[in-house]
Amino acid sequence: MKLSSLYTQVLKFGIDRDPRVKKSRIKSYPDTAILYGKPDTQIKKILVGIDIEVGELLLADRIRQRQGLDLVLSHHPEGRAWAAFYQVMLLQVDMLARAGIPRPVAKSFIEERKREVERRVLPNNHLRSVDVARILDMPFMCVHTPADNHVSWFMERLLEKEKPKKVEDIVGILKKIPEYKEAAKELFGPRIILGSPKRAVGKVFIEMTGGTEGSKEIFPRLYKKGIRTLVSMHLSEEHFKKVKDANLNVVIAGHISSDNLGLNLILDRIEEYAGEEFQVINCSGFRRVKRN
């Protein structure tokens, strides 16, 4: 499979699993990109990691010298994809609208939060790892929101099917999934961080995609719309305090384990599309789990 075809298919699969009802609203995924490499590079062997930075790229070069390697694939964005990743946060407007928040209200909250994230990202040294890939002549790509969209899609359908009644039931359901089961063994598995385990789940809001956490001020409005439980990858301390004030239950599925799930789901679909399996080397917190 050519690198350009891999990239194009990642975008198509990301759109297919995007939570936005109107796909016409999807312009692009700026947090997903070919960061370095020729589009016609043939991809058969990949080093895949949740975070790929200088150390992982040097490791990739060593692997290439010893046994060959065609591509380094990161989940978290680097380079220009990191510089622009806050732009994907607008998809959260549709997520909030589906939960009952009026679109104009949702958009105003997300726009404010997006500007906050932009200010936080702006000072970073975005090209550090990309420069190393260029010097090493190592093809380098990142896949962020398209993978996270798969987690969100998967989680919605899983909870709809299982219909958990108590908050603790959600944790039990998650721990049956290989990525979360493995995380639990390593002591960073799913857990309840707010609410009693025996408390009723009520209506669930799944926060698994959209770049990063949304507005801290939206939680009371979600409560008024009947939301009682938040299922998220992670939650900052500032967000935690606001959720606590809103009296919501919170289940943290796990950041890296959720990222694993998203990458595995999209890699399964790409391999099915290509009609062949990649040879994947795991690194930086990633573990390949095949469902085909």
C-alpha cells in the first residue's frame, strides 16, 4: 500500500465514523498528516506508537538498519498537525447538539475553549521530531481524530447494546475489551473518579473525540439536559472540579488504552481494505490487537 493511499483511506474511515450527522461539515482533519515522506513509498512494515518523538525516531532508524522499516506512525500529532490540532475541536459542537445543547450555545462554548487551547499550543517547538525524521529520511505520519472517532463510535454502540444500569457496570463492560483489560493489569485501567459505583448511570455523554477536552463550563448545561454520566478518556483537574460541581458521574476509560483501541480499529479497517496485513512493531504504549 502506498503512503498516499494509506493517508487517504485513514481520512475516509475517519469521516465514516465521525459523530457529525452532516458529513458536509467535515472539511479536514488537520491533526492527521503525512509529516515526512514520499507519497509513493510502499508501506509494509510500520513502527506504531501512541507518541512518536525524537527517541522513537532514532529507534526506528536502528530497526530499519537491522530488519527494514517503511513508516513510523504516531497517534498523537506532531509538527504542523500538532500546531493545528485545536481546529478539530469544532466537531464537539455536534456532539453537544446531539446531547440537547442548542448549536449556537455549544459553538460559543467550544470556540472559547478552542482559542484557549490554541494559546497553549502556540509556544511549542512543533518541528522538533519532524526535523529528525527529515534528517534520518524516515517516513513519518500521525493519525489522531480519525482514530479517536472510531473509539467514540465503538463506545456508543457498546453501551447502547450492554445498557449499564449502575456506574460500576460501565467499568465492568470496559474491562472486557482487550485494550482496557491490558491497561487494568498495568494499573491504569478504567475507573470511576466521580459518583458512587452503585449510582444510576442515567443518560450518558461520551467524550472520546474532538481533539481534547471541551469547555469546562458546559457540564451544568449537560446536567439540565438529562446527562448523568460522563465517559471520557481523561479529565484535567480544572474540568474535574467543574464536573463535580455539576453532580455528574465520571468514568475515565483511560487515555492511552482508548488511543490503543482507536488505532487498532482503524488499522483493522485499513488492512481489510488493502487485502493484506502490515507488519507492525509496537512501541510507545501501543499494543496491536486484531479483531478481523
